[in-house]
Amino acid sequence: MEEISFDVVDIAARLALSLAVVVATLIVYRIIRRAFKPKIKDATRLQSMRVFVRIGLAIAGFLIILLIWLPTGNNLVIALGILGAGLAIASQQMIGSLVAGLNIAFANIYRVGDRVRVGEVAGDVMDIGLLRTTVMEVGEWVKADQYTGRVVTIANQAVWSNPVYNYTQHWDYLWDEITLPITYESDWQRAAEVMLEHGQTYTEELQADAEAKLSRMIDRYPLKDTKVEPTLYLAMTDNWIEITLRFVVDAQERRGVKG
């Protein structure tokens, strides 16, 4: 009876300590979140900091609780083996998402505010959790990558089995093209001049920033140097001349250019 009483007291003490760790973690998170809010005005940076703090505190809290419950001495290795086997069998998907969440955060696959496509889902990243990523969806029935209004939750493990397209990592711009067919009887040369003039007008304000960011990316990665100023291409067909304007555009403002 005394041994059973001791076990009950021991379990109760560990439960109390675990609960205290959870409460302390939540309190620390709220304190840090409130401390960041008046100092960081940019909403994207603020949410990114919240994500990293939340992930860091969650990992720390989990490890502390794990140490509370794990036995000491020779039984530690056995307990760890049983725990690992149990988790691997019972929750492979959850562990895959957890590891993927850490990979997303620390390998910088994408950040809060990035526009990404993971598998069939595209949108702006709203939040990154340990298990799931939340995005505001773009595309689908809405043209030119505008918001649909749907908030989509993606299991983090999707990054293991699907390509991840990041529209805004390292560089906030995309190359886009507009193609017009002009008949041979029309003044296609004037049409080409007008297209180029409009392209230059649009890119005038963003060209310097686009060139600077592209240059930094080329210095960092083995990419070929390329132009960001508007460029025209002509293609001759049997019935008309295809005039294509290639230009850089803010990755999240494509509809405003083509619309």
C-alpha cells in the first residue's frame, strides 16, 4: 500500500510540474508577444517573430516535460526506445509534419508573408505552426493571383512530397509577359513602340529596387545575369505577328498590371 501511495504522489507531482511548465510557457509567450508589438510596426515581421518564439517555446516546454516524465538511471534508454517506437507507430504523419515544420522555420523554405505554392494550393503565408501552415488562397477561379477569400490549412509534411514554389523569397518580383497578335496589314511597329512605352512607364519606379535585389541574389547564387528592363520579342506566324512584352512585376500585383 505504501508503494502504491508513493507512485500516486509521484505521478501527481509530475502532473503538477508538467502543468506548471505549460502555464509558464504560455505566460512567457504572452509577455514576449506584448513586448514585441509596440517595437515592431511591420505586421509581417511581427508575425514572423511570433512564429519563431512560439516554436522555440513549444520545443523547450516539450523537452522540459519529457525530462520530468522520463525515468533516470538504466531505465532511461529503455524508456526512450519504447517512447520512440510508440510515437513512430501511432503518429507517423504528426511526426512528419513536426519535423517538416522545423525544417520550414529553420531552413527558411518560406516565411510569413511569402507567396507560395505547395502542391495544388497557392497563397500568402499567414501563419506557420509546428504541424500546419495557414495561407490566404490566391488563384483558383480568380484570375491573376488575387485572393479568393478562402483560408487554407496545409499539413507541413506536404513539403516533403510536393515541390514548394516561393514567389517572393530573396526577390519580390516576377517576370511576366503580355502577348498581342497584330496583323501584317496593321502598323505593328507602332504597336510595339506603344507596348514598350507602357512597360517602361510601369517599371520605372520599381526597376532600381528590382535590379539591386536581383544583383544581390546573383552574387549569392550561381545564376546568370539578366535584364529587368522591359524587352520586346517578335514572332512571325502565317496570319499575324506576335508581339510579346517581357517585364518585371511585383509578385503580388500582377492583376493591377494586366487588368
